[in-house]
Amino acid sequence: MKINSILLAILVGSFFMLIIPFLLIYLNARINLPVFSNLFFTIVGLFLIFIGTAVFLYCSGLFIKIGKGTPAPIEPPKKLVIKGLYKFTRNPIYLGYMSIFFGEFFIFGQFLLLVYFILSISLIHFYVVCREEPLLKRRFGKDYIEYMKRVPRWFPKKFF
């Protein structure tokens, strides 16, 4: 694994998970938007961030061990990863991100963090459908197409 991939992951993760939320918390306070906060929300938020982080780390490990690459676009996996959480959903890392973003809203209660969560879901979905899935179809061919038929994009079939 290249050091560039690790540095990129830290930089991008810090930007989306720390810097943008911090700026939104600041802006929320400056323009006096609503804040929703209580102990129960804080506990739920901590749980969501813990789960999201665990999912991200676990899936990153699968990319390294099985895929012989990383989640970072500069060093993508060389093999299709369809084990672990990838047996149930094609995008567990993105679900982990969403869990972290929602957890940040619950912890800090800032209205703009809720907006950020909703926008993030929309943008991630658009990116996956329009950019990532076509790229994976080209890279892994019929194996990925068969995988798409078996495994849902977002939520495991057993949930519904």
C-alpha cells in the first residue's frame, strides 16, 4: 500500500468528516439556525459515528487484504471485493460515511449538519450511479455485473 493513498485518505476524510462539519457548526451559530440537542441524541450520535468508523475501517481492510488496493481512487483494488459486508450491500463504506455524517448531526444538533447529511446522501448516490458503477463494470466486467444482480446497491434485502 502506498503512503500516498494513506495520506490522501487522511486528507479527504479530514475535509469531509471534520473541516466541513466544523465550518457548518460555525455558520449555523452565526446565522442563528436551530439546534437540536439532548443527551439521548448525543448517545445515538456517538453510536452512529462508532458504527460508521468501524464499517469504514473493516471494509478498508478488505480492500487491502482481498482487493490488493485501497478505497482511495489513486490505488483502487485490483480484485473485486465481494466478501464480508460486501455480500450484503455493494457500498458499505459509503453507508459508513452516511452513518458518521448522521452521527455528527445527532451529537451537535446543528440544523446545517442535517442539511449536510441529506446533501451527502444525494451526492454519494449520484456519484455511485453515474461514475463509480460504470467504472467498476469496465474494470471487472461480467463479474461485477453478476455481483450487481445478486447484491443491492444500498440496503441488504433482509432489511425489507
